[in-house]
Amino acid sequence: MSLPQPDPQATVLITGASSGIGAELARQLAARGHNLTLVARRKDRLDALAEEIKRTCDVEIETRKVDLSLQAQRTRLVNALREGDLRVDGLCNNAGFSTFGKYQDLPVDRELEQVRLNVVAVHEFTTAFLAAMVQRGSGAILNVASIAGFQPLPGQATYGASKAFVISFSEAVHTDLGGTGVSCTALCPGPVRSEFFEAAGKESAEAATPSFAWVSARDAAHAGVEGMRKGKRLVYPALKHQAAGIAGRLAPRSALLPLADRFGFDRQ
């Protein structure tokens, strides 16, 4: 077991908690008795979620409006939590987004923002809270990746590469942490019913995705929470996602890339 038992002196930090997997992580961790610190750019959504949870769960919930793509705001959040009354026993790095299109046609600023959120923030928060967890001999980190990280992804070049980083980083850190009582888990879902495609302005890709490929945010979050609880290295919400991940790792790039280019979301 890696995720510590709920403690009134501790909290679980969840980034990108205003919707989708992040909101479901909040609901499920609160149902297990964990206090929460919820972070996103939409404070009104966080407050509404906190009120919803408090109606059924006797936990403390703090909400913070933070743009995690900005270094100054990430630093303020880390300092506030380190100096706060509650220690961070669990960390869910969930915030992230994707762009769609040929890389050379996409706005540079938006691609850099994606790297800062999907990669830099994950690395920074893992680093910020890991040492204290190791010192205590307990703690769990969940980094939300994607099966998109198991192969290059034309049409979503930055997103696929960012999730490849999350998977590689999480697996290596998990191995480094062996014997410490702390774990680092990568959650690798396929398409999730959430606001992901809407935020990217790619509703057409959502409509074109086969129904069998989808998983609910609730099921994805459940896999993540169980992965934290059991101290797993890598978890998938469904066997179909595990199969897709394995195929992405093993398929020759000479065969995979033309198919991905032909059927990628940017073509839809």
C-alpha cells in the first residue's frame, strides 16, 4: 500500500480538478476520507465541486485558482502548500491539454504553453513534494498520462511527446522509489468522456471516435486511485487501453506513423 490512510493533518493535491478525470479523482478520494486541495483556472467550478462533495463527505477542501502554465503561479502554490497547516500525502498531476493540427501550422505560444503545463508542471510538483514523502516513508503520486504517449502522434505532436515524457518519467521515478514507501504511478487512459476535445476546439474528433474506444472519467479516476492505493507503476482504465499501449510500444514506426498520419484527429 502506498497512498497513506486519510489523516486530518494531510491533504491530497489535485491539479486540473474543475472537470473530467480531475473532478472524479476529487470525488473518489473524498469518498475515501481524504482532505483535498483542488487547483484549476476556473475557481467557480472548483467551489461548486467542493460544495457538492461536502454534502456527502466529511472532509476539508481547499480550492485555489492557479494557471499552472505560469511559473510564478506554480511557485506561489508550492510555497503556500509547504508553509500550510496540512502536509501533502498525495499528489495527482492531472492538468493538461492538447492541440490539433500539423505542427508547423500551430501557434508557437500555445505549443510552449502545452509543454509548460503537461511536462514542466508535472516535473516541478513531483520534485516539490517528493522529498518530504520519502522522509516520512509514505506518499503517492499519480501522473495522468495517456495511451497517446506510447507512440509518436502526427497531428498532436506536442501532446503525444508530452505524455511520453510523463510515462517515462513516472516509470523511472517509481523504480527509483523502490523500498521508500512512496510510489509514482502513471495513469494511461484512451479517449475519456470529458471537456478535453471541446477545450481544444476539436468536437469533430470526439464525434468521429468509435464508441468502443471511450472510457468514462469516473472509470479512469477509479483506476488512478487504485493505482495510488496499491503503489502501482502503470495503470490503465481498461484492457483495451492496455492493448493499445502495448501495440504502440511494439509496432514498427515505419508502419505506425503513416497510419497515425492518415487517421489522426487532425484529419477529422
